[in-house]
Amino acid sequence: MSALLESIAKVRREVCELHAELTRYQLVVWTAGNVSGRVPGHDLMVIKPSGVSYDDLTPELMVVTDLYGTPVRGMNTGSAGTVDWGNPDLSPSSDTAAHAYVYRHMPEVGGVVHTHSTYATAWAARGEEIPCVLTMMGDEFGGSIPVGPFALIGDDSIGQGIVETLKGSNSPAVLMQNHGPFTIGKDARNAVKAAVMCEEVARTVHISRQLGEPLPIDPAKIESLFDRYQNVYGR
Amino acid sequence: MSALLESIAKVRREVCELHAELTRYQLVVWTAGNVSGRVPGHDLMVIKPSGVSYDDLTPELMVVTDLYGTPVRGMNTGSAGTVDWGNPDLSPSSDTAAHAYVYRHMPEVGGVVHTHSTYATAWAARGEEIPCVLTMMGDEFGGSIPVGPFALIGDDSIGQGIVETLKGSNSPAVLMQNHGPFTIGKDARNAVKAAVMCEEVARTVHISRQLGEPLPIDPAKIESLFDRYQNVYGR
Amino acid sequence: MSALLESIAKVRREVCELHAELTRYQLVVWTAGNVSGRVPGHDLMVIKPSGVSYDDLTPELMVVTDLYGTPVRGMNTGSAGTVDWGNPDLSPSSDTAAHAYVYRHMPEVGGVVHTHSTYATAWAARGEEIPCVLTMMGDEFGGSIPVGPFALIGDDSIGQGIVETLKGSNSPAVLMQNHGPFTIGKDARNAVKAAVMCEEVARTVHISRQLGEPLPIDPAKIESLFDRYQNVYGR
Amino acid sequence: MSALLESIAKVRREVCELHAELTRYQLVVWTAGNVSGRVPGHDLMVIKPSGVSYDDLTPELMVVTDLYGTPVRGMNTGSAGTVDWGNPDLSPSSDTAAHAYVYRHMPEVGGVVHTHSTYATAWAARGEEIPCVLTMMGDEFGGSIPVGPFALIGDDSIGQGIVETLKGSNSPAVLMQNHGPFTIGKDARNAVKAAVMCEEVARTVHISRQLGEPLPIDPAKIESLFDRYQNVYGR
């Protein structure tokens, strides 16, 4: 097997397995969330197929596309080990265009995740950013989690909204208005971690605010938490 | 085995297995929720037996009734493969009359689900429809999720309330006042999907409104989301 | 084995297994909840041992006591099949006195359950009864779920509070103030069902009231729901 | 094997296994929480390694440090049974300094737990102590759960804040402001129990207060509950 095919097989396994973290942390119901990963060094990505239950995912069902979201002929197989000219039964996630736009415009990003996780989506429905009032948020997000514009599926509007919002922020998560969170990472695993932490802080800050106003954290201390955490773990 | 018996056996398996989705997504406690499916091309339906725990359900225990909810002699068996003159130990769900009424009056419906899922029922107790403030609601429900009338069990009041409310709506879900949600689909699987998504949006919109008012979505954009989604997946 | 020993063995198995419903529905954490069952026709009860994790419960570890909560010599065994003069390692649940008081004063009761389930306990902390605004509450509780007095552990105060409150109510559940729910049933299984349904309606009515006032149900209709349900299933 | 190595092996197993209680009760996501235990009679502690998933923990991966948080040469092994000069792949949890400070300054403490459990952290974000309005809180905490100061990671500030707050309180739990709970116990198991109960009462009191004010409990009765409970179970 060529180095490229080995690399694709590795990303297929990672992307497939990481969906189990979405269900474990109850970030998704039915088929409403997806993980993708860039194939390192190539203009290719691997993403969940559309409409397949999380229980039924296998590495072979993951779809390889170019960075415009078009499935690549000959790289999608019906079963393990077979290389055919595209699996006619599967199309990539309906959110593929947004993932692809991020990979084209943010070369440092190696993984993208989209969910409609409950608390993050509740903030998104009000179009309200999540203020940084937890040391854990300082560590992971380096400030508040920003809101992106309302955008309809069907063209590059969602991708543009994600990239424009994240370019000006420490945060690896953006809340797309009335829609839900998208997160990024240096690889798919880190993007999933950001999705998990985004819902966790969305829930905790929501619950804290139900009975009063959380205490702010001094911005210099947020910066200090973020710098320390990113130096220890990288991003 | 005749084609009819094969078809019934298939619906029995589907209806039985789909109850696992109700418990997986915590839409039900104890025995308080039920799935039914129409036998395609026949005036027959298959529904959960009354009072049996979800853990103990098997395809053979599902009850075949006519579209007035009466168990059909000779089609209900005590164990796999046996055809007797009705299983004397099992009666169909106490909600069977409501399911049957829907099948009689909505020929395009192939599956019905009833739960008391927490957040949907909380909206129902206030008699308040769920406003469409999430793109996911545009996709799945094409607008708000409507409220049906208060109705007592024992006659056709519940079934009538469901049918009258859903006939004037894009939504496959109705919140029966002080009671809980009923959902429909082209088959039992789609009705279960609607029940899962109904609770998901009921929860997310509830949580969003706890700390302010969600931003409305332009009705033309809701229509656009709904049209696109229904053309891709059908309903 | 004598009929009495067989009967005790059966109640031990039932009481042991029913604790799995408390954890399944997340009514308890750590060891903070317990189920008991009356031995039919005898002044004996079977209850969870104190301080044992739910994972480690076996029928043999359940403790047989008289109706004053005193372990019965010769009926508590260290391991399956052995009959010794009391298992010196295990004492009955610290809530045994309250269970025992209920059995002494309510001969129709065959099972008692105590939990600190979250939403029911939240109502109990405010000393506020749960209003009957759900058809499911009409079915199961026949009206509101009442509040019992504040009472300290150590004498018969808790048991008296339970009995006095339940004697004047349709409800099989009472919320002991600042403490948590106790439920009763004709047997242990029905008392567990009442504990599950009590938390379910406590949660649903709480959530409904967070965003407004639930619509009341006409008392005559509540009575009608309760009568119908009790005639179908008994209690 | 020497008595010391046997004792360390025992604490490794206990500390490792207790992390399963953090995930079971959903007190942690990803890798954001940790348990430690003192090695009885020695100036040594055992703690979770940094950045390892809960699914992947084994007793051998636990890190043995002195009471300043420095891994001990020769006591950390790469695999079961091997004793080498330190496992170069693993470092102790980034919260080790706080645990170590507690062991140095509270000799009666044998276990420490840190989580960011949702409801406890929500109170911590407001800097608000949890009032004692539940009999279960009287039993376990003997009063309110106090708040510790805002403190940054990197020196002894967090440890000092924990110790100063807990020294003046019956409570085995402290809510560090904008951060989350730390709990202590006579051993690791009791510290984990305190973490579980802390989240449980944080959630229940939060929910109770959402719809009104919980009824206070007379301080003399709280003291009576606490004394009784501690005499029965010790701490």
C-alpha cells in the first residue's frame, strides 16, 4: 500500500472512532453531528457519510473528498481493502462544504467538528457569546466563545462565517447563530476535545447564570491561563 | 409463509427494535411510551403490548390489531413461529385507539410514536407551542411544533386532536396539552426520529429561553430549510 | 425448605434486583436510597443492608427484620444457602425504622422505597407539593404529591410523617420536607414504579414552571383518570 | 516485595479504580479531574498521570510522588511488575501541587479529589457557598459548602486556599472560585464519595432555588445530623 493510502486509512480510523466521543458525551442525537480530518500533506479530507447511524459507522464508510467536498474517485470503497471507483451508496455529510471551506482557508487546522450540542446551541439561538468566567475556559478557549453569523446551508456562507469569526479569536469554537457549534483543532482528536469542552463550559456558565451573575476573571489572568495551557499541551 | 405474514413479521421486528431508541435517548421511563407501525397495503398495525418492560420486548410480543385497535385473531402468537388464535396474556398498549385513529385518517402515515419525554411534555403542560428558532427545527419541523387540545383517554378524542392539529402543519410532531408528544412518519423509524428530534428541540429552545429570548428566524428562510431537507431525505 | 424460607428467598431476590431500577433511572447516588418488601403473611420485611454499593448487592446480603426493624436471628446468612444466627457484618439500612413503621401502620402496603432523587428532593426542600398538571400524574398519583413534615432520623418521627401524610391522599408518594421522597406500593415493584414516576413528574412539572405557569386540570378529570388507571392496573 | 511496595501497589489500584466513579457520576469530561491517595505512614502519594483518558488508566500508570509533587525515582514503572528509574512518558496530573499541599498541611487527610463537576462549578463561578437545606447535607457536610479564593495554577496558591477554607469548616468539600470543587477524605474512597455528594447537593439545591427559596434547617438540627452520621460512619 502506498504511503498516501496508509495515511488515508489512518485518518479513516481516527475520524470513525472519534464519533463515539460525540455520543459518549451526548453532544449529538440521531445522525446530527460530524467529525472530519485532513489527510496530512494532501488536499484531501475524510468525513462522516450522510445519514448513517453512529452505531453503524466503520472506517470504510468514511468518505474521502477533495477540499471542495467532492468525493474522490477510486478512494472510496464499499468494503475493507477494496479500492473501487467510488461508493455509489454513500455521500459525504451534508455539512461537508463548511468543513472543506475551513480546510482551504485555515492551513493550520487538521480537524473540524460540528454538533448541535444542547447548551452551546441554546447560546447560539440567542446569538450570545459565552463569557469566560471559568479557569477551564481560560485554559481551553483563552477568552469568550464567539458567535458567528446566521447562514443558510447550500453555499460557502457557513464556512465563511466560521473562518471569519475564528480568525480573530483564541477560541477553537464558534457558535453559529440559531444553528450550533463548529470546532477546530490541529487534528480531529483536538477538534473533538474542543467540542466536548465547548458544551461543558456552555452548560456550566448557563447554570451559573440561572441564579445570578458569575464573577468575571481579570483578562490578564485569562491570558496567563491560556498561555500556560497552550505551552504545556500545544494546540 | 405468505407475503402478508412475512410483512407482519418484518414490522414486528422493526417496531420492537425501535423501542430501544426511546430508552437510548431517555424519552421514556418504566413502560410510558410506545411505537407502532402500519402493515403496508393492509388495514393492520403492529404496536407495543401494554405494561411490558422495554427490556423484555420481543418481536413475538408485539400485538397486531386492525385499524380500530382490536387484536386480530390468529395473528398474535405466544412464541416465535406459532400462529394461534390470539395471545390471551397480552393486550395492546392503552394508547392504541389514538394510534389507530391516525392510521385511519392519515393514509400517508406509516408510523406513530407516543412518549412523555420531559421537555416536550413541559411545553405541553403550559399549552405552548415551540417556536422555530433553530435551523435544525426548520429542517425537521418546517416551523413551530403545535399544541393539540386537552383530551381524555377512552374514546377518539386524542386521535382527533392529533389529526386535526397535524393536518394544518408542516410538523410531524404535536404536543397534546397536559399530556405529551405524538409523532408521525412515513414509517415507524421516521416517527421515532421525529420523537427524538422533538425532545431535542424542546430541550434546546427551553434552555435558550431560560436566559433571554432566542432570535427569530425569517419565515422565508425556515421554508427554504424545510424544502431543501425534505427534498434530500423525503418524509 | 419451608414455605416461609422460600417466601423470604423470593422477596430477597425481588428487593435485591429492584435496586437496579434506582440506578438505571438515576434516582440515587453512592448508597443513598433503599428498597424494602414485606414477607407476605408474616410480620417480617426484607431491606437493603447499610453502606453496601449497589454493584455489590446480592439476594443473600439483604437483611430480614421484624416490623420494628430488628434483624431476625437465624434468617440472615453470610452466603447463599447458609442459615446462621445473623450476619454480624451487615446491619439494615439506616432508614429501616421508617420502612418498618409504614408496614406496621399500613397493612395494605407490601413495598416501600426511599430515595433523594434530585427533582423530588428539590420540591421537598421548598416544602412545596407538586401540583397535578399532567395526565400521567392523574393516572399514577390521582392528584398532587403531598409534602410531609420535617423530621429527624432516630425515632418514629419520619415513619409517622409518612403515614399521616399518605393516609389522606391518593398519592403513593410523599415528599418529606428538606429530605426526599418515600413511596409505597402493594409490593416492592410497585413502590419502585412510584419512585420512578414521582421523579419523572417532579422533573417535568419543575421544567414546565420555569417558563410560566402550567395549565391546571379540572379535578373531576383527574379523578376520572385515576379511577380508570387504577381499575386497569390495580394498586 | 517489601511492605512499602505492597502498600504502594494497593494505593495504585485504589486510586486507579476510583476514577471510574468520576465518570459513572459524570463529574468529569475528557481528562478534567483527578484522584490521589496518600501512602499510609510514608511521605508519598499516588495520583493520576496527566492527559491520559479515563478508559486507558491502569494501576501501573498511576504516578508516585513525594509530598512536593515530584515523581519518585525507581517507583514509577512502565509496565506491571517492572521497577525502573522513573517512567519518562508520564508526568503527574497538572493539579498535583494542590493535592501535595493538602497532604503536607492536613495529616489526617488520606485522599484528595478535584473535578469541575457542573453544578458545584456553577456555584463556584458565582463565588457563592451552598446553603445547608437538605438533611443529606447535614449528614455529609455538617453545614454549608464553603467557597475558597480565586487562585492561579503554578504555585501553592490553590493548595493554600483549599487548606485555609477547609480548616474552619465541617465540610470535606471546598468550591474554589471560578474553578471547581476539591474534596478530601480519610482515604481516596471517602474523598471520592465527598465529590459525588458535593455535586449531588449542588444540583439539588440549585434546582430547588430555581423556583423559590428552600426552607432553612435549624443549625442545632444540622449539628445533630452531622454528629450522628459521623459517629456511625466515621470520616
